[in-house]
Amino acid sequence: MKTDRKPRGRPMDEELGARVLGATWALLAEKSLSELTLNEIAGAAGTSRPALYRRWNSVEAIVIDAFLAMVEDEVPTPGIAEPALALQEYIVSLARFLQGRVGRVIAELLGRAQNDEALMAAFHQGFLVPRRNHARELIARGQAAGVFRAGLDLDLIIDLYAGPIYFRAFSKHAPLDRDFADGLARLVVEALRPPGGAAD
């Protein structure tokens, strides 16, 4: 199913729009995306199905907006000056963030997005790109300070820690717990250090 947004006619009231997204996120605490219906969302938000269609044309389109609204201010930005410790805390924070409902909703959205280019693009631009950009900034800061090696493939480094975290969040073959996150963060940081350790 494609989730290309229909051209908006009469705009939805901002307060109602926020209520729809909040109600959708609350419903996702109780049921999966596949169980969610437009009628349920409309009822929970105190509106009608036609009103929803003024802005969205599918459950998936509402869910991605609800998800992005929820995570908008949730990019972990550790207030730590030392680059290696900041990156470690960022990795641990990402693992913690993907536990529970967030990880489940992402898995469901990505499953639908395999055949929905608009949904995948919304996920990339609204969620993935800001987090990867923040990680690039942390690594670049470490390189400038001599804590991390120069000439690193930053996308590969990000995949090095993000891959195991997302895989555990989605497959649930092993716990995505603090011990795992701490160990992964330490391994990644050590792999980035220059030979002989950080420069003085």
C-alpha cells in the first residue's frame, strides 16, 4: 500500500491534528500497526474518518507522523565534553531508546515500508538522517581532538554499532539490555582510537 500524501484541501485544525497523533501513539501501546484502523484512531481522537482523510490517506501515514512527532525531541545528545565518553553514551542511549514500543513500531513501519517508497522516505528523513548526522558530529569532534583516527568511513562506523542494536530490537534473539549496550559502546570507541591511544 502506498502512503503518498494526498494534496491537502481544507487544513486540519492544529489542535485536532495533535490530538490525532497523540491518540494514535497511545493506541500503539495496546496494539500493533496491523490491528489499528482509521475508525479507531478517529474515535480515540474525537473526530471522524472523513476529517482524517483531509490530511492522511492511510493508517501508515498517520502512524509515521505520530511516531515522528513523538521522537522529534528525542535525539539523544549527551551533555558530555569528552568525545569518547559522549559517543559511548550516545550508543547506550540509542539502545535504550529502541526498547519497548519504539522498537516495535519502527520494526512494523519498516516492514510496511519495504513496498512503500513514501513511507521509507519519511522514516529516513524524519528519524534516521537526524540521528546519523548527530553521530557523525560526535565522531568528527573526536577526530578533531585526536581521540579518534582520521580517515574513517563514518557511515560504516555508524552501521557498526547501529546494526547490532537494531537487529536485537527487531529479532529479539538476545536482550537489548544495558550490559550489551555498554559492551558494544566500549568496543566501538576502542576501534576508533588511533594506534597508541589518543593524542595528548
